[in-house]
Amino acid sequence: MIDPGRPHPRVVGLDGAGLDPRAVLPPSRFDPAVRAMSALAGGPAGRRLASAAGFWRASTVLVLLAVVTIGGGVVAKQHCRTHGWSTPDQFWHACYSDTAVLYGSAGLGGPDRPSLSQALAPDGLGQPPLAGAAMWAVSSVITGGGPRGTRLFFDVSALLMAVVLAAGVALMASAAGRRAWDAAHLALSPVLIASALISYQLLAVTLAAGAIWAWTRRRPVLGGILLGLGVAAGPAVGVLALAVLAVAVRTGRAGAGARFAALAAASWFGARLVLFTGLGGGLGAAWQSWKAAGPGYGSIWLVPQLLAGSRPRWAWWWFGAHAVSGSTATTLAVLGLLGVVIGLVVLALTAPAVPRLGPVALVLIAGTLLVAKSLPPQASLVLLPVMALAGLRWRDHFIWAGTEIAYFIGVWLYIAASSNANRGLPAGGYLVLLLARLGGIAWLAVQGARAVIDPGADPGRIAAGDPDLIDDPDLAAGSGVDGGTGAAGAPDTALVG
């Protein structure tokens, strides 16, 4: 950790120029990809940085840019907004959205609108409980069904997701301290344009960002509560509790980590008790439904089925693969998750230096997605806040985003092939894109693992000949809120000259 009471060597950027280690760090000085792209906005940060304690601080700029990004997502869905979400048209134009489709198919805008318990049932909306409850609540303020009601519901949902994303970006900018601009991974990801408005997944993303922020402020109780609610909106973020616990053990904060994890479990279960009838919180029905389901789109366990379906007509030999049953996929997913968890714990506890929360969480969440039974396009959004906390290089972000966007287009064409095989994507093509996407997620996991194993490969650590000179938001005690102070009490900065 940086000790404000003793001098430190100056951080050296890509241009060899020094930068006060207490200043907010401009990414164009350290990230080659950002440095190259900065030519579009006047070039990289110069040696002089002006104070930006007013409106144009990092968090404000990123929040505004996040809203613009969500606007791009609305534009991407414009064909369906204009012509309706009909099959297969919505697949050909890659504008499918659970939000809009479920409004009609689940009767949210009809005269027989389901009750909350009916909407959250396994045969209801099919969404995580908190996300489903939010959809149900939003639908209560929309009058009328049909194309007009569906479009209005989608628009109100998009507005809500813009607010939710803005809150998440502000939280991540604050949690990142001196590296506040790293929250751009959440605000400006191209994946948001493609997938942010498919469902209410951003609820889980922002609640996870809130949990991260609370942990960096040494508020494990608040962090655990927020994470538990996040799990109720998107189960994949739950493994963040294990990442926090592993780092807490290495830093002598095992008690705080245990409180964080325990409160996460308690608030998750408490949310289910509030939303579902009965003492079990609907867990029995949810488990049975998940256990019986076969591999879903995007899952690695779908590969055998796709291999079997992609045999060329001219092939005299082909893989003897068969579709994985629901029970087998459940067993494989559970074993895979256990393997990821055990591997992460060993990695975090045996790392040569105390690992940062960002890279550890990145490895764990990416690994969880890789072994999931179903991996819809929007599932990958949960990676964004931990990518920001890890300080991931934008080169790696773009590698991953490229695979995500290619898969996003491919999965709709594959689904549409059932309506017109000549226009759609065959199983072999979809298999290639699925594996490419899994490879992109694995690439992120590798970058996180490298940062844990070798602190010198961690882009979130800024070191210049002093192993203690690090940017460590997960260990910072009250590391400054963007626009107030940085990790060592520095004012936020804007780029000039």
C-alpha cells in the first residue's frame, strides 16, 4: 500500500515521463491501446494535469458516456421497436429482447396479468427472482398490450437500465480510486450495445459494483447485503463472495471477509423469502427446474450436440458425440464449478504476493461462466465490473468483446435457421462462434491468473522500482471517492495539454 508519509518514486508512463503516484492515473499514459485511440480526442495525457473537482470529473464523464452507450443499444433494437418482436424477424435483425418478448408471452400487458408469485414461478418469466420482480413491477405502470404496449415497456425498461448502469459506473469509478477511468470498462464496453437490453441483467452488474465499492470502503456488512441482492438478480455474481473471502484471508481480514460472505448468503435468501411464498424461498422448485434442464445456448456442454449436428454430407467418418442429458449436464456443471473454486482458492492462497481482488474475481467469474449450463449473451455482462476493478488492458477487452459480438450475431442466426435453413447459420458455424466466445472468456481468466501469479503482469498495479507502490483498491481504506481524493489523498484530474 502507498504510505502517504514517505516519498515515493514517480510513476513512469509509456512516454517515459513521470507522474505523481498520488494523482488519478490517466489510462492513455499506461495502456497502449488507449494511447493509440486517444488521438481521436486530442492525444494522450500530457505531463500537466489540471484539477477536476467539479462537474467534469472522471465519474461524471463516464456516467454520461454510459448513457450514450445504452442509447446505442436502443438504436441496435430499432428494427424490432418499429416492426415488433416477431419470430423469425427478430432473429434475422439481431434485435431480440427477453424484456419485450416476455411482456407479451407472459401476459404482463394483458387483462389476466399474472401475480408476482406467478411471474416468478419456474413456468413464469423464467428470470432470476429480483430481475423478474423488477420486470413485473415496471409492467404495472404500463397500460395496454399489443405492439404499442410492448414498445413502451421496452422503452421504460431501457430507461431504467440506463439509470442502473449509470449508478454502477459511478460506484466502480469511486471504488477504483486513483484508477477511476478504469470504470470505462463498464461504461463503454461494446458488449453493452449488443446485450445490455436483452434482459435486466444490469441489475446484477450494478449490485455487484455496489458490493465491490462497499468492500473497498471497509463496509463488509453493506457489501454482503448488496451482493446477496445481486445474486437474486443474477446468480453468477455470487462467486464474488468467495473471491473477497480468499483475498481477505491473505490480507488478515478473514473476519471481515466471512461477514461479507455470510451477509451475502443471508440477504440472498432473505430476498427469496420476501419474493416467494413458503419457508423455502422457492429454492426447491428452482433447483428441480435447473437440474432437469439440458444444456442451453452458449454452454460448453452443448458442444457434443453441435458436433453431432454439424457432420458434413461428404464425411465418411464423424465424431460419435451425442447430446448431453439434463442430469449429465448438471453433474458436469457442478463438478466444473467445484474445480474452478478449488483452483481459485489454491491460486489466491499460494500466490507469491497478496493478490488484488480484481484479478481474483475476474478468474473466478470467468471460470464460472465457462462451466455454466446455459450462457446467454447477456450473461457475460457480469464480467464488466471486475474487469474494471482488475484494471484490464483494453487490448484484452477488445479481444473478448470481439468474440462476444460475433457470438451475439451468430446465435440469433442459428436459432433462425429453424425457420429458414438456407438463410440461417448451420450447427457447425454456430459451434465455431460458441468456442470462440468461450475462448474469449478464457482469455480474460488467463489475464486475471497472470496478474495473480506475477504482480508485475498486473496492469492494475503501478510500480516503479518500489514493490510497495501499488494501486490496490480492494485493500484501500477509504480510497478517495472520485472527485474528492485519490487513494493517497490526491485530487481527481482531468487531461490537459
